[in-house]
Amino acid sequence: MIKLIATDLDGTLFYPKRRFTLLTRKNQRLLKDFSSAGGKIVLVTGRSRRVASKVGKKIKTNISVLGCNGAFFYEDGEYKYDKPINQQIFMKVYMKLRKSYGIIGWLLLDDTDVIKISTPVVSKIVNLVARLFNRFNFAYSEKYVLGEKPFLDAVGSGKCYKLMPIFGMGKGGRERAKVAAFALNDLFGSQLDITIANVSLEITRKGTNKGNALREYIKEKGIKEDEVLVIGDADNDVSMLASFQHSFAMNRGENEPKRIANYHIDYVSDIRDYILTENNELKEFSPPNHST
């Protein structure tokens, strides 16, 4: 019997996008019904707590968040644990890459609801583009502040969970991200986890990934691995998909998650028949007829 759904957000629970309502009606109904039946929902995401907490408000239930790829656990309005990047290592990475590989900007996610963004040149145009892009994301928008000073001030707080250098747009940005990832792994691979995320990198403390975080979480809660269903679409979901037998990858997702997961789906709501009865009660997991 599935007692816990652990789902990624962007490209997964947030697919297809609903910029005004956040979730599709089917995904929203699934989470409500599963929660009402006694199931637990955990959002396992690369994001900070802000957008994730909106999901809980949407379905009117408490939801736990393993954020920044598992760098923190947020539940009942507080951080239960966190695993920030070492400040000295953080600064070494930042100074090493600050003017390398064509990086156009840096994102820093910490224990606040505000993302810090540092760019080589903070111009009025950059500021305007960032504001417009964020505003037109509506329900998915984030709070942010531009400038190297607030960025470095946040480093001084010691609560930096994830660092994201951005290498530009399109194929060129993706290629530069791959090259930088190899270089960083050679220099800091024993101290940091480095994941390629399209045109950026996701950098967290060593051993911090979605799979490890979720295993720690269910151990603390007394939930068995075969009572967990996980869903993802991107490379930062691979550690989670590889850790649990009831693993679902989005058909529109990246190749490696689809290779690792045991099952494929088009929408998160597609799992309903496998975990809930017609009367919306928890049932023994009924696997799809097709698997990978």
C-alpha cells in the first residue's frame, strides 16, 4: 500500500503549467483525495520553500518539503534540518568560476523566501527582463533580489543550500554547463554534489540529493520503502527514482530518469488508479501493465 507520494514540482506536478491556478484540476484532486485517505505528500524539489508551500495552501493540507534537492527539510512552518554548503567552499567555487565559462548569472537559494541573483553587470535591462520574466510566471513566480552585495551577504549567513551558475541560453549554454561540470567535479567533487540542469548547474553539499534526503525522511517517519511512490522528470530526480521500486518518470522528461524509473506516465494524476480505490481509499499498489 502506498502511504507516501514524493513528487518533483517543475516538469512533474506542475505539468502542464497552470500559471494562474498552479495545478491542473486532476493533479489537485489527486493530492486532495490521497491526503483525505490518510496518505502523506512530500514535495522533493530543487526549489526553495516558497512555491512549494503554495501547493499546501491549494489543497488545504500540510505538506512537507525536501527542498534544494534535499538540502533542507521544511515541515509545520519550520526547518527540521538543513545541510548548507560550507562557506569557504562556496566562496572558492564562486571566485573560481566568477568570470569563467561565459556565466551570465548566479542564483543562490538560502533559508529565506528571497533568491539572491548576482550578474557580471546588473543593468537596467537585466533588471527589467528579470522582473518581467518572473511576473509573467504568475503562480510560479519567486521573490528575488539582484546584486552581488546581497548575494555575498547571504553567503555570510552560512545558510546557503544551493548555488546555480547560469551559462547562457540554448545549445551553447548547455555545452558550457557540461564543460564547467567536469572541471568542478575534478576540483570539488569530494566536497560538493554537482548536477547539470540544462543551461545551469545545481551545486549542493556532498551527499545532498533527493534520494538520500527521502530515505532519511521515511526512516524518521517509520515509513517503509515499498510504501513510497516517487515521481520525477529531470536528472536531479535520478537519485530518487533509483532508490525506490515504485518509481515513475514523466514521458516528456529527460532520458536518464526515463531509463532509471520502473514506470512512465504522462501526468501525475495518471497514478490514481494504482494507489486509490474507486471510493478514494488507499489500496495495495497495482502496477501498470507496462514498465520500462
